Amino acid sequence: MGWRNRLERAIQNTDGDHVALREAKFYYYEGLYFVEEEPNPENARKFAKAVVDRLVNVHNKRPNSEALKRFFDSHFQEICKLFRYDTDRSNIEKMMEIDALHRDTYMNCQIGN
């Protein structure tokens, strides 16, 4: 990848439509902390919902966003961990809608642990 592509990617990642993606990344790592490091079901559910809401926001604005696709490709296997303490499958269903490529992975997410 050349410098021009890197510049275009940086501009894309910092534009207004991707603010929610940057926020989702923050909530993603915080949510994993409350699942793996210091289990706290209430906080884990709160952060999981925040992640999904922000990813849906980006998807609605830019459904073909390369940055969003890279996030999904990098994290789809771990995203299910965020939903460990969920009491329903609404977050998972939203993920299946916005990231159809990894639908099978999300379908197999276990909740309520």
C-alpha cells in the first residue's frame, strides 16, 4: 500500500461519519475488560449495547465503509464475548444485520453466562 492510500485511509477514519466507530472501539475494549478481567455483568451489558449502537450508527451512515469492514474482520471472533451477560439476543441480531459476512459466528454466540 502506498502513501496515497494511507493518506486516504487516515482521512476516511477521521471524518465525521466515523466518530462513532472510534467511540465503538473504546467501548469494545472497556466491555471486554468487564467480561474478562473484572467481571461485572451490568457494566458489560452497558458497554456491549454502546458498541452495537455505535456500529449501527456508522453502518447506517456508511454501509460500505472500509474502516467498519476492517473492524469487523479484526474483531468478529471476540465480539461474542461482549454479549456473555446479555439477557436477550437483540445485540446479536443487530450484529447479524450489519455484518452479514460473519453472521454464522454471531448466530452461535452464547448469552446469559
